Amino acid sequence: MMVSEDIHNEIFRDSIATISKEGRRNFISPKRPKGKLYNKRTLFSMFYLFVFFSLPFIKVHEEPLFMLNVLERKFIIFGMIFWPQDFFIFGLAMVTFIVFVILFTVVFGRIFCGWACPQTIFMEMVFRKIEYWIDGDSSAQLSLRKRAWDNEKIIKRTVKFILFFTVSFIIANFFLAYCISMDELIDHIKHSSENIFTLVSLIIFSCVFMFVYWWFREQVCIVVCPYGRLQGVLLDQNSIIVAYDHVRGEPRGKLSHKDAHSPLEKKTGKCENCINGCKDIKK
């Protein structure tokens, strides 16, 4: 009996929370975070975004400070130009960077994923904030998702779609600027009729970013990100990770005053219910 109960409690490990039993997309609506660490993350994200949007405008000797032009096979890193014949230097730098990431993960866990990953920065600090502003907190988002398509839902979804696509289009422009330089991008925009390829590229990049931040979201870290896929071989039992602690959180339920002062009589875990509907996900 005890064995079967343990197996039942471990069933949730056989699937990911973002996919339902039917194989459909299961959207997660986290509560709006708050606290000192989140405030620090917000400040760091503001600095991160400032660097991201200002870097393409910085030049060194009339060349961009940072550019990865794959079409012309011209790579500029901090003002240093690398051509195809210099690729072995570029390759050594990439190998060094990968080794650094591995060592960084072993020592500090997944701090990069929460504080410096571009996917996390844009998702949590830009698009998620827009979502909180339009749809409300997690409970309001769940209620809106289940509601029929009335006027309020149509207006909110339309405004959200327009803002998401606008931000995605802005990101796409700067992403392309990192590939061909900001000066060339501006020149292409001024003469858009002569540069249809640039316009098509912007539309494609915008649609990709829109798809990622509107629908794909957390699955990027689970399915696509190579750094996330490597976590299984880079972490051990003592590593700091952003994951649900089954031992600490189960069985789920509200932590009573008696449980807090009498650990031996504790009947529930310390799950803070940070994701509404997590009980349904487990089922």
C-alpha cells in the first residue's frame, strides 16, 4: 500500500507541467513576484536591457563594438574583427566560454538562468509585466482564460497582442542590428523598397519572438535551450536549481499554525502555492 502511494505521488515526474495529459499546451500563470531579490533582479534587468539596446550604437574605429555578420563572415567582438581565416581563434574563445559556463553552473547552479539569460529577462521582466498590467495577477489570468469571448476579453487580448508584437518587432530590429550593424539597418529601413530581404527578415524575426513569448514561453528552457538540456549532467544533489522540491512541498495544503510549531505533527508540506492550479497539474 505504501509503495503504490509513493508511486502515485511520483507520477507527476513522468510529464512536464506545460503539457497536459492530452498533449495540449498547458499555460502556467505564476503569481506576481515581489521581494528584495525580485527588486534586485528588476534593477539588474534594467541595466541588462540598457546594454542590449545601446550596444549596437557604440562604435570603435568606425566599426560596431559587437557584430556577428554571418552572411559576410565578419565577426566583431569588442572592437576586434575576426574573419574566416581567424575562425580558430573564435572557436577557442567559444570553447573557453562553454567551459566557463560549465564551471559557473557547478559552483553557482542555475543563477545564469534566473538573472542573465536573455529568454528570462525578456519573458519575466518585459512580457510578463505587460501581461500582469493587462490581465492582472495569476487568479485573474486563469479566470480570463476560462471566460467566454465577451467584449472585455476581446479588448484585453487585442491590446496584449498589439503590445507583444510591437515589443517583438523592436527586439527583432535590434537583433538584426547585431547581425548587419545599426547603420546598415537604418539605411535599409530608409530605402525599404530596395531592401525587401531586410523587411522579410524583420517580419520573420518578429513572428519568431512573438511565437516564443506569446505561446512557447517556458518550453524554450525545457525543450530548446542547450544550456537547460545540459543541466542533467552538470548538477548534483547539492546544486542550487529553480525547481519544485517534492520532498519539502508534499503533501500539498495550507500550512497551519500548528504545523509550523510542531514539525512532528506536520500533515502538509511547505508548498507556497506559487502557481495556481498546480494541484491540477499534478493530477
